Amino acid sequence: MLIVQGQNIERRFGSDVLFSHLNFQIADQARIGLVGPNGAGKSTLLKIINQEHEPDAGTMIYQNQLSIGYLAQNPTFQSGNTIYEEMERIFDKVIQDEQRLHQLEQQMAQPGATSDSTSYQKLLQQYDQLQIKFKDENGYGFRSEIRSVLAGFGFPEKRFADQALNLSGGEQSRLAFAKMLLEQHDLLILDEPTNHLDIDTLNWLEKYLQGYRGALLIVSHDQYFLDHTIKEVYALEHGSLRHYTGNYSRYLKERATNLELAWKAYNKQQDEIKKMEDFVQKNIVRASTTKRAQSRRKQLEKLQRLPRPQGNENNVHFQFTIQKNSGNDVLKVQDLKTGYPDKTLDQKISFTLTKGERLGVIGPNGVGKSTLIKTLIDQLKPLAGTVDWGTNVQIGYYDQTLNQLDSSKDVLHEIWDANPTMDEKDIRNILGSFLFQDDSVFSIVHDLSGGEKARLTLCKLALEHNNLLIMDEPTNHLDIQSKEILEEALKQFAGTVLFVSHDRYLLNEISTKILELQTTTSEIYLGNYDYYLAKKAETNALKAEQTPSSETDLPQTNQGQQNYQEAKKQQSAQRKKERKLAALEQQIDEFDQQIASINQEMLAPENLSSYSKLQELQEQLDSLQQQKKQVEEQWEDLID
């Protein structure tokens, strides 16, 4: 059942058209990601859907009495309510029903209440009806749900009495998000919901949203979050909207395939057009061939010309290269203790790093991840233990604070002064690949945005040609397209990478090892982020098996073994599901290619003039589309 529809939606700013002819629909319980480059109009479209703005053209259609929840970017709490009281306000009507139930219970318990059977029966009937309503409203479980959601958002019970208005900006955003989830809207519109959330909260939130009974419409720079919460994508690019089935990774593959096919079709048609134009030009004045030339010219006039494909022309384009190879052994850390003279961190850190490996460092805030980085690059001295570097190791460092830039310089000289032997033309070309073009190269570093400073820092790093990259939160200031380019550059990098990140997609795509830091411990996991999660689940199950029961050891051991076996079973089922999904996605890709091929064949001049041939091709097309639909339905059933 559809709950929202947009028909031919347009938004203008003066004479400039931001987007036009947008058509989309949101079904009950849909899981939709809205993606597109910065400035494409994603937030504007969300506000139109949320009825904050009217479209300049087109029609929005809503289900009757539709309830929409919209996550504001900077919410504030002005009342003197505590954290718990703010959450409890959502259930004011439920609490009133609870109070009324208690009143009815007291009336029915009064001496002599049963003497008047008619009145008593009315009280009993009221009580039964109200009790059913109260149960349907989760009256017996809403307080437990409040505690659960607050804990999920990082508010332990000891903080429930804190005043909401005294919370930090990030905490207020988390509390507003928690409130909105419990309001149970028909449609949740989430604009960058992962801001201010740590990894543990994100993992909890993903699981919660997977079971959310309403529809979700999400804009996010967190690709991992999108992969685990959405089942379809609307891509807003170049003023138009295109729909894709699947999660974010599936969308990336399909978009790349579609772009490749579009370029092939476009280039093929351009070749055909050039041949026809050359033929007309050479033969139009010759008596023997003029009729054929005139026929070709008519074909050209009637030809439906394919538009030039629009891809990622405005994205960052770069790669990391090395000038000199390191030895195979890059780094060995043994029993390292880090910190400051007045604050020693408790964990002992040990790990090795060999050439070509990519080590992702994770852990909660304040556990010492950045301190480890500063120790490795010699900004801090080790308090204990050893750090041994291999031969020919050349370190390039990316600082999340972006303090490696000179704020007084312009963009051009920030790069040129670091590379004085390069020509200005080459410097400008390099800067252009990082989206610093024309007069923007004369912008002062101090005036740049966080994203621009991040791109400039990456530009400097790429020109150093080091064989070891040490990076502290490299995706913090990047938009989703720039993050994808960085991920690809790190994948293709022939050297070694050690990086700290909260970006689970980057950790999953890049890491060959994970180093988890906790307050008193450190642990190495030999795989990517998904592998780390699976091993953590297995470890937790084993711990449950080994934890003695308060009553007898046997039931606890059985439960632990059951948990362990269940974790193994879930991992096996997940791997089987992923293989099946990959096979189905491959089939869909093949159907897409065949469909695109037939569409191109239908545009051929010799086929455009043949009704029988067009009919034959259309039948093939219908059959392929039907087969693709069946496979997509299997994919959707499996992803649920």
C-alpha cells in the first residue's frame, strides 16, 4: 500500500531549476535511501515530502492521517524536564489510561460495589474495554521500552534524572532521535541520522530500525548504515531521480553497470551518426547516389539521439602511489603503553604490520586511538614497550584535525610550496582532480570548509608518494562520493595502511586486520569489520558457556553451548544467504546487460524501419524484463 506519492515534482530557485519531473513513491514499511551529490537537493526534497515546503510544480499525494516523523539537524529542549520525563511525555495518553484503570479497580474494590449488579457490570465492561486498549498501546511495556531505547542511545539509567536542556548538542540530538523512534510514526524521514552516534549505538540502531513497523526514508553519508537499513534507493543526480532495487552496495554496482552500458550505447550511436553524416556529405551532390544520401539524411533527422551520459564528472579523482618500496616487515609493536605524563593508558598493545596490509584501529572514544597514532609518528614517546620499524618505511600522515595545512596560504601555494619543482600547470591539474578549479585555487586555506580542507590534505598526501599511510579518521569531513573515491584509492594502493576510523564501511572495505582497543585491553582480529563482528559474537557465546550459573553449572554450560552453536549456525546461514544474494545479483546484472543490448538494437536504423523486427525485439525485451522481475522478487524475499 502506497503512503506517499510524488508526481512531476519540481523545485526552482529564481530562474535556476534544482530538479524537475521527479516521480517517486513510498510504500508502507518501505526502506528507502535517498542518495546524490552535495547540492543535488536531497534535503530540499525531504522538506517537500515532510510538507515544510510546497513544490513549485507537481503534486504530492499522502495517505489519510499519515503520521510523519522528521529528524531535525539541531533540536533543542527548553523545558526543565529530565531525560526520562521527556521520553515519558510521548506516552501521556497511555499514562492517563493507566490512571483510569487504577480508578476503576478502586471503584470495583469498594465495599458494596457488587450490590448493584447493573452498575458493577458497567464498571467491569469499561475496565475490560480500557484494558484491551491499554494493552494494544503497549501500556504494560512502554516503560521498559523507554529504558531500552535510552540505553541504546547511550543514556544509562543513572543519567535519567539529568535535565534535558543541560545536555550537549550531540546528546540533545540523540535524545530527540530516541523520542521520535518511540512515537511510532508511519513514515520516518532521517536526514544524516548517524551524526553524533558511536559504533555501538549505530549497531544497536540498525537492529532497531530493521524491526521498525513504519516506513523509512534515509539520507546518510554512512554507507555501512545504508547497507544494513535500506532495500531500495532513489538517486537524485543532475536534476532527475532514478530508482534502484537493493541496498547501497547493490546500487553502486547497478549504477556503474548502467553508466558503462549508457556510454557504450552513446558511443556506438555517435559512430553511426558520424558514418551517416559522412555518407550524406560525400554523396548528396552525386547524381548516382543522391537518393540514398537523402534517405540517410531523413533517417538522421528522425533518429532519436541518446543524451550524453552524465557520470561523476564533478567527483574527486586521485590515487596514492609509492616512490620506493618498503621491506616486507613494516612495523612491530610489542607491549606498548601510551599516554601522557599525567595520564597513562592501561592497555598493552602488540601487533605486527607487513607490506600491503591494512590495519583498522577501532574502539570507544577516549580509549587512546589517536594517542597510539601520535606515538607511532613520534609526536609522543612510548611509556613502555617497543616500536620497531622495518627498512625503507616512508610515512605519510593524515591528521583528523587537518592541522597540517598553513591557514595563511592560498590553496595553490599550499601545494606548490610543498612541491617547488613542479610546474604551475601540473599543480593546477592535480588540484583540479581534487575539485579546486579556476579561481578557487586562490582561496585562503583559513576560509575553506571542513570538506575542502580534507580534500586539500589528501592532495598533499597523494603527492608525497609514501609507502605507509597512517590516517586518523580520514573520512570525517568527506561527502559520500569523496569517501567512495578515497576507498577505491586505498584499495588500489600498493603500500601499507594503518588507520583509525569509526566508518564501518571503510573498515569493512579496506581492512585486512582489525585492532580493537578497550580501556584495559587490545585485541587483533585477522579480517575485515564483518569478520570482527562475527568473531566477537562467537567470543561472547563462548564466554556465556564458561560463565558459572548462580544455581548450577550444568544449565549455564548447556546454555553457553547452545549460544555458541546458535552463533555458528547463524554465521553459516549468513554466508549461505550472501552467496545466494551474490548469485541473484549476478543474474540481475546479466539481464540488465541483455535488456540494454536489445534497447540499443531497437534504435538501429535498419530495425526502426522494420515493424516485424521491432515486434520480435519487443517480445524478447518483455520476456527478459519478466524474468528479471522474478529474480528481483527472489532477491527481495531473501533480503527481508
